[in-house]
Amino acid sequence: MGQIKIRKSVADDINTLMEMFENSRHIMRQSGNSRQWVGGYPSISLVEKDIQRGISHIIMEDGVPIGTFVFIIGRDPTYEEIEGGVWYDDMQPYGTIHRIAKTSAAHGIFEACIEWCKCQATSLRINTHEDNSIMMKLIEQQGFCYRGIIYVNDGTPRKAYQMTPTGTLCEPLRQYTEQNILPKYDQFDSAHRRDHAETVIEKSLELAKNNNADINMAYTVAAYHDIGLCEGRERHHIVSGQMMMEDTTLNRWFSPSQLQLMRDAIEDHRASSGNAPRSIYGMIVAEADRDIEPLKIIRRTIQYGLSNYPELDKEDQWRRALEHLHEKYAEGGYLRLWLPQGKNAENLEKLREIIRNKTELRKIFDRIHHEEMTKIEMQKRGNSLS
């Protein structure tokens, strides 16, 4: 594209705009969309009103009109009620995009429109007819997420989409996750309970912001990453991804392509996987899941052994912990850091220093093993008294 400029439409543009609408109507019909923009819509009187209100815009390329759209900032009555979904945050201001059209030879109109609108409002909404496959594809390519069905002035349904800032966490999604997903971690071993999930979430949100990733996708990947432990550790990453995909509630907030990307990230998070994560979301959750704080790693290793191999005596627990720490964290271990600019790289080297010093590692093991065994004994006593 040449030099792009977007300005408000004026009365002298009406004929040009009507030609663009007719061309876009022709494209709809050619693609099998026969039910949208019927009955003379958009009419000249509607276009005149758009211009008078200052909401009609025209896209110029090297001084030549090539496209148009309507952009409105403020609450739109047609978006007040939505079926089959919810908005990320219905209390925040937003801008809505309507009546996008172009000349027959123009390309990149939708992208230019969206880039301009993103500079005017932090949250955008758009809708299209279910028969408009071309527009639906463009909408999803630009990062909009499907939200549900709305009804326009003539009572007909439209598929509604929303684009929000990558740093805005969806409140309904957070509430759903805290009420229905995080409690699943309460049944797991002490190294993978809710506090672990919350730590991974916290670190994932920070990494998402630092890497300009969608905060809601990173949040959801972190929340679901270990729920597959209900079927055992060996395939938990696969099962976790399956369980996330089967949770139809997530369709309220994410498109099918986003859900697949998130499933890939969950499957890729496991440290023992020799392959690099397929997306930034896999890298984020893998990095957050590492949570490499030397004493915490050693404690979680002991906790896992006591929870899953209670028949082992102290010396066997020591040998199991030593083997695991060497296999995963020592030089040549299978752990990989995919975002090495964080604190994990620094802490991994500290952990490796402890692993190299077997005497120091044994002292730490003895102390933590005693603390964890004391907790187990106290819990047993409490259960027997109750």
C-alpha cells in the first residue's frame, strides 16, 4: 500500500461511498452471502446521517479514496445484550466499527481501519453476519475474539467480536477460573496444589506483559496447565490440554484458533519434553512453571517423593531426590529455559551450585525432610483426633 491517511467523510464523498458499498455488496454475493446488506442498506439517508454525526471515515491511499468505515466511541444499544457469551469487561468504554467497504482494486482496508481504530479506543467491538465468511476470517486474523450473538436494529442476529488490550484481564474469566478450575488442584500432591497454580498464574501474567502477549490466554493456559494430574503425571500435559478444550465455557471468551493455540501451549509446558514450545504461550507457561528458587525446588522434590512414594524410607527418599535433581536441573539435565532473560536463569545456576556440593545438599535435604515429615505426622494426629 502507498501512503495511507484516514479522514472524516464529507458530503462530497457520498457518491464515492455509495460506490464502495455497492462493490462490497457485490463481493458478498459472490462469496455466497445473500442475506446481508439487503433492501438498499446502507441507504443514502443513513450515510448522510453518518457524515453529519462525524462518525463516517474514508481511507485514502496516496490521496485516492479506497475504503470507508463508521467508528463510534461510546455505548452502542445493539451491544447491550449478548446471547451465548459475555464481554471481557462491560464497564469499560469501547469503540464500535460498522459499515466497512472498499473499492474493487483496494487491498488491506480492514487492517488499516483496525490500526487506526486501536489508536482511538482501548477496546473495540465489531459484528458481522454469519454468512460473511470473508469478514469473519479478517476479524479473527486481526485478533478479535468471538463473544456471542447480538441483534441489530432490524432484529436479525449478528456474530459479535471484541478486541481488548493485551494487559486487561477479563473479570468473568477470572471469576469462573477461581470458582471452577483452581479448586481442582486441591486434590493433588503438595507440590502441585493450588498455591503452585497461583504462582504459575502470577508469573505467567508478568511474562505476558513483558512479551506483549494476550494476558487472558496466558492466564488460562497457566490455570489449566496441570489439571490433567487427575489421571496421573505421565500424560498430564496431554490430558490437561484435552480438559481445557472440553470446557465449553471457554468458548465465551476465546475463538477456536485461540483455544488450539492454548492447548498446544499446555501440551508443550512439560520440562521433560525435548522440543521447544510452539508459541510464546508455551514458552511463558514453561518458564512460569519452572519457578526456579533453589530451596523451593528442593522442597517440592521432597514433597513429591513423600506424597507419591510413601513406602520409601528416608535414605531411599534421599536417593530419589538426588537422582531427580541431577536428571532435571544439573548441567546436562533435561530442563530448558525458553525465556532466559528472567530470574530463572540466575536461580538455576544457584541451584546447580548446591547440587554440585553434595554435603550442603544433604544438609538441606535433612532439614526439609524433617519439616515435611513433622507436618505429615501432625496431620495424621489431627485426623485421628477428629
